Amino acid sequence: MSETLKDKIINTLVEALRISKEDVDDAIALHRKKKISLDKAFMEKGLITEQDLLMLLVRELNIPFINLSKYKIDPSLKDTIPEKTARLYKIVPLSLLEDTLTIALSDPLNVFMIDDLKSITGKTIDVVMSTNSEIVKSIDTYYGAQTVSTVNEITKDLSIDDFEIVVDQDQEEDVDSFVDESEKAPIIRMVNLIIKDAIKQRASDIHIEPIVDGMRVRYRVDGELNEILTIPKENQNAVLVRIKIMSRIDITVTQIPQDGRFKLMIGKEEVDFRVSLLPTTFGQKVVLRILDKANLSVGLEGLGFSKKALKVLNEAMSKPFGMILVTGPTGSGKSTTLYSILNALNTVERNIITVEDPVEYMVDGLTQIQVQHDIGLTFAAGLRSILRQSPDIVMVGEIRDNETADISIKASLTGQLVFSTLHTNDAAGALTRLVDMDVEPFLVASSLVMVSAQRLCRRICSNCKEAVTISKEARDQLPYKFQKQVEFYQGKGCDKCRQTGYKGRMGITEILDIDDTIRAMLIKGESSDAIKEYARKNKDMDILWEDAMAKCVAGETSLEEVLRVTANE
């Protein structure tokens, strides 16, 4: 039966598509040699496209063709066709009506598969056709994205020569002196592939976390974690040791948190990685923060600052002394903003010193100090030493306590321009937060020049951006003054944005310029809400919600994203 059907298809190919008998014979020889399906052999030889072959099969075999992307699959059918079977035969279950199971497939020439499915399900099998790519995509959507099961499958397409570890001068110890399973080429290739793929997907973090039966790998892309693959349990220790060797971390320690960093030359680009290991129930979890220095050279405009905010920021940066604070929750881009400011101020005439925990970006021209609590090198201790080094500009990674706040403020009053971060929800809250840390209000009022609060929101993908209608009733409920003809946009989802509709992120900011009235209000003990209201009415300050809505109206982000990020505003 199968041979007669193949003969019929071959004859049709020769007659209808004018493919020579010699080319068909070559495809059949390839089909036998590589043990691939006949349709794949035709496509691999370039004799026919997948779409043309499907149309031919549909016509000759009278099998209906459907577009799977527009078909909603019944979730209850997962029990009827297990994921392993669906992936093995490249099929998708569509419906079950009494004793007849309908499936979508791309290779109707595989008659043995139909017999197997009858045995597995005990049902009569009815078939429709779709493209191979649509079926693979539907399987991933229906059952969940496929995870890779073996190291060899993960690493087969990658050369270990793609990467070179950059060793600092004070770390000349030979990496190859560590004799361990981690030095086996497949493990090196796998770790390299994970890193390479993360950079390709624009990830900011790589999470490698042990679970019961393996190690789950996730990338944080545009602020959201996505599961990528699962590493087999037997390779867990080797992967951990490989990352530790790259990061110059003690491979014999497993029961306490560990930190390290390394650089990789990827092509001609040098990329920094900050590594954190944490002991968990099933072993050590690793988080690699990818620090791309290219982000620092895009300029403050590229980070999402509006023209009005940039004007205030540039005026504050030009002051000879005083304190500038950047506030926001963890992961809101505070460090990137501060480094971008320092990058703009980094000239040979200025002595710029930072004290950080940890040092994130290594920047040429800056003197950077790493906090080390175990030897007493705290923010406060480091700051005291810095002030004896005749700095022009000082950056304190974070103000966490009264001592650091007090020294930072006093440094800003004695001739230094001081930058730092603080964890507050809005700009005005930073003033009262410092007072809550027992810093005298008159010192806070005298030292502060500007406070910037910020969040990160996702940009709409430019490749699949489309206009969307928001009803007048919904717009009227939003506390924002819209122009009559305003248009809203969203991302439809495409391959370039991984079907999310978003690609990249930008900052939304709230810039509070400190003037004499605000200083007087602070000394009088007025609340942060009163200071914020004064700045909005008298200094034309846009709060986070207003800046986000301005970017939404400009078509840079979606209304859904604005509401997600600034819901509490």
C-alpha cells in the first residue's frame, strides 16, 4: 500500500511539477541513505517547497489541510496522546468524537504511525494535514516548550572556540590546573551555549537552579523569566564546577553563598558577568548577571529620559557639589542610570571614585572599590577613605544606614558631587526617608540637588507594532488628559520578540528638582505627599504615571504595560 502510494506521488511530481526522473531518483537515494522521510528528501534536494508538497499530497490523497495557528486545541486530549508520542510522530491531537480521534500531521506517507496510534489510543484515527513547522510550534504551545534532555543534544552545534575567558593580571593561576569532570568538552560547550544564547536573546540574567530531577535554566528577558531547558541531573556538579572555575570561586565550598565574576571575549566584544551562588535544598543555585557595557554608551536619551527630565538632570550634573539620588525598587535600572551619568562625566580632569557592593560595571577611568564586610570595609569606612583621596565626584552604591547617609551628605557639603541610590517608591519619599534615618533635616535640605525615581517598562516591538482601539469610556476613567485624536498601540507578537509583543525596555522617571521652597518644607517637617504636590503644581514635575502615559501616547509602550508598572501610582 505504502509503496503504491509513493509511486503515485513520484509520478505526480514528475508530471505536474516537471521534476526530472534523475532528480527524483537522487531524492529517493538520499531518503534511503539518511533514513529520512521521502518528503524531507525532496525538500532537502531543493526540488519542492514544503507548502507545494503539502498541496500535492492534499490533492492526491484527498486529506483536508488546516492552519493550526488559528485552531484551538482541546486541552483534555493531552491524556489521549502523550507528549512523547506527539513529538515522536510530529502530530497534534485536535478532537475526539465518540471513537474517532482526529490528528494533524505533516507526513501522511508514514502508514506505520497510524497503526501505532490505533494501538496506543484504541481509537479510529482520522487525519488532517498541516505544515511541519506549524505542527512543531503547536506541540510546543500545547504541551509546553521542549526541554533538551542530553548534553550532546545541547552542545552539538557549538564550537568551544567561540569563547575566551579573560584572566586578570592578579589571577594568573592556570585554569587548566583544575582536573575535574567540568573540563570535559561537552560541559564546556553546554555552558558556553547557555551564555551565548542568553546574550542572543538579550537576557539580563541567567538562572541555573537545581530541581529534583535536573537543573532548570531560565533567562530574564525584558524583566520576565522564561524557561529555556533542563540540564540532566548527572551533569549538575560538572556545570557548577565549570562556572566556579570561570569565576575563580572555591570549588570545594558548597554550603555557604559565594560570589565571583568573569569576563568573556565573544567575538570582538568583551562582556562582564557577575556570578552569585546560593545553597538550596537540591544543590547550589547560580545566577549570572550579564553586564553589557554597551548600555552605558547609549546616552541618557537612549535610557528613556524625556527632554524635560534631561534638562533638569543636566543642570544638576553641572553643579560643583551636592547630592543626586536615584531611587526605585530592585531591578528598576538605578545602577545603569548612575553609570551612564558617570560615563558622561568621566573626563581626565575629574577624579571619580566609587564604593559599591558589588562593583557591577568595570569602567576605565574610574577608581572603583568593592565593599568587603568581613574585613570591615563597609560603605561608611570606604567613604571615609575616599574623602582623603581628593575626589571630585563620589558614587556610593547604596545608602543603607544612618552612618553612610551622614558621611555622604557631609561629603556633598564639603565640595564633592555625590551620587547614590535609595530604595523609595517616589522621588519626594527620598527626602523624608533620609530624615527617618536620623539625618538632620537641615543637612538633607542643604545637600540635595535632585532626586530621580524610576521604573522600567517594556518597549513595543517595532516589527509587529499595530494600532489598537481603546473605548472612550475606558479612556475617561484614566486620570490623564488625552488629545482627541490620540492613538494607542500594542505588539501583535512575532519571531523577533518571541511572540511577546515587546522588545527592549526603557526607563520611566520622576525628577524632583530641589528648590528653596522644598528645602523650607522639609525643615518644617512637611510630608512627602505635600512636597510632591507642590512640585507638580509649581515646578511642572511629571510623576511616574504621567511620564509612562506620555510614552504610551507617543506609541513607545502599551497601555497594558503602563498599568502593570505604575498601578500603585
